[in-house]
Amino acid sequence: MEKIDSLFLDFRSDQRNLTLGLAIDGMNPYGNLSSKHSLWPMLVIICNFPYWLCMKRKYMMLFILGSRQLGNDIDVN
């Protein structure tokens, strides 16, 4: 966080700007590797708040994205 703040001084100096932390991890809901479904929980935290406040449940945002996996039909060009 300090490294980002030192690189973008103009952004950090304006109180209206938000710094967000993002954590994302994909998982297979059925525990079977041959399943064609996946879930992607995303947790977003507002980092401008003090630590004791940004870790409160009401200031965290949780998104759960679901989709079908591509399986073996991945085209890498």
C-alpha cells in the first residue's frame, strides 16, 4: 500500500479518491474436476479507511460470479 501511495502522490492527496483492495479465487463448487461449473468469489475492501474500520463487515463487498468452465476448448493464439 505504501509503495502505491508513493508512486501516485496526486491520487492519494485527493480525499475523494478511493483505494480498493481486491481478493479473488476460483473454485469448483462440486469438488469434481470434470464438472463444467465454477464459482469466483470476489472480496472488495476500501483501503482508505483505518484498518479497524475497513475490516468491518458493512464496509466489505462480496460478489460471487458463476460461469461454465471452458474445459478443453481453450483457444490460445
